[in-house]
Amino acid sequence: MLERRIPEKRGAAFEVTAGETFDVTDVAGQQVADLVAFAAEDPTERLSTKYTYRRSGRVSVTTDDTLYTTEGDPILTITADDCGDHDLLYGPCNEWILADYYDQPEANGCRENLSEAIAPLGVDPALVLETLNIFMRATVTDGRIDIREPQSAPGDTVRFRADRDCYVAVSACAGESTVNAGDTGPIDVTVPDGTDVHTNW
Ligand SMILES: [Zn+2]
């Protein structure tokens, strides 16, 4: 396996074939990693968080849970999970979220970092929207959704198995706020040997 470190506030993308696995690791703890996935044969079919919780009946995922596409078909399954706390509800941070909520004007957010990293694989940036927010802690109380500090510890890892050939992008979340416990750090991805990893740094 090949380990690549995504620096803080950046993104990386790669292709995995059906049956292969890859890992996403929180290097220093309390750092969110956003993930998108697209069917290689037709990237307009992609991970849908909404249809994932429609299929599973749960708004969080952990070991043995499957992520589903816009067509309702499996695309990734979590086969190991050190953390157990991952968000399906929030959209990825982006330029206006960073400016309006985190006082970080004119900065790339996860949406831009994921889009830039996966562009060489031919994915339309407009389709980069529904993310699994790995290590992100969200709560829902009386209809109100809130972000809490992540509970992930240094080295916490989530392993994914590809249920079909797909393109995956992962970002190290850029929010200097509660979402990352006030500070940002790197994320490691571990992919099969020989995988081309596309980055935006
Ligand atoms: Zn983010």
C-alpha cells in the first residue's frame, strides 16, 4: 500500500477498482476529512449522502455500513473504523462558508479542494457536492443541526472497500473552527500500490 499525506487545507483524488480498499487517517486527531466518490464508468452517478441514509435509515455510518449512489447502488463500504463518528448531513465547506462563518475570506474550502484534485479524472466540479464528512461530529436536537468538535484521536483510521470501479477524492477540511477543534491539520490516505494520486498542491 502507498501512503500519501494531504497537507492541511488541500485535497487528493485517485481511482480504485472494485474490491480494492483504501484508508483515510486523521494524523494528529480532531481533523475532518471530506470524501466524494464517483462511478468510473459514468461519473454523473456518484455518492449520495441523502440516498445513503434513505437506504440505511441512519444518518451516521460506521463499520459494515455501505455508501450508496444517486442511483441507489453501493459504491463504498466501510470495513474498519477506529472513530465511529462521521457526518452525512453537512455539505462541504467552500469559499462562502469559510467567509461567512469562519472569518476566512477568499480561501479554498473542501468543495474547491475536492473539485481541483479530481478534475484530472474528468469529474465536473458542479457534481462535487455531497460529501461523507469523515471524523466530523454533528448533532441534531429538536430539528436544529450543530457542529461539535471531532472526537477522533491521532492515528484514527477508516478503511473503505470499493463496491465498484470509482473515482474518490478526499480533502483535509479547511475550517479553522469547531469543525476541526479550532485548528487544521493533515490527513493521510493509503491506497493500493501503483495508484496515481492527483493533488491540488
Ligand atoms: Zn471542510
